[in-house]
Amino acid sequence: MKKLAIFFTMLVMAVVSVSAHDKTPSVSFEETSHDFGTIAEEAGPVTCTFSFVNEGEAPLVIISATAQCGCTRPSFPQKPIAPGKKGEIKVTYNPQGRPGEFVKEVKVKTNDKKHRTTKLKISGVVLPYRR
């Protein structure tokens, strides 16, 4: 009987230990693409916001957000996002000197094991500067 009680105690401790390690962050973006439509080159930079929520049970950390080129600049929260809380990644595109159609990607790296990298896409058409 004593051995059985010890076995069950150890089993319960193992289950509690495993469930404590299962607490992970989970990032969920409302949208992963944004179309600016037609924008004028002389109007200057345009910005869009990608909202997300941490649907996990541990703090979500945005490790990095990187763009393909210098014309696209992402900004992201530097502090961890608590479980159940929302955050935003802002992406600014500078159309100056870039007339025509564009499609750009921003890679967002997080500590979410299932969605380590998420790709955000922006697109649109830049009308050339009119003199």
C-alpha cells in the first residue's frame, strides 16, 4: 500500500511538472497582408498596422521584424506581450523613387514554437511624381 501511495504521488508530480512546461505563447495575427492601393510618390511614406494577440499561456516575445529592403521599416513592441493581451507591428513604406507596383515582406520572429516566423505582406501601386 505504501509503495502504491508513493507511486501515485510521483505520478501526480510528473503530470504537474509536464503541464507547467506546456505553457507557451501563441501569436495570432488579425491580418497578414495589407494593400495600400494606389499611392502618390510625392505623398511620402505610408504606414499600416498589423494587430496580433497572444493566445498562449506564457509571455510572447517579438524577437525581430525585418524587411527585404530599406524602403520598408517595421517597428514592434520591445517588451513581452502578456497572455491574452494585444500588440501591434507597424510597417512603413517609403514610395519616393519607386514608381510602379510593389510587394514587400516583413519577417516576424517570435518565441512561439508553432509559429516561429510569420510573414507579413504589404503591396500597392506608386504613381510617379508629377511635375
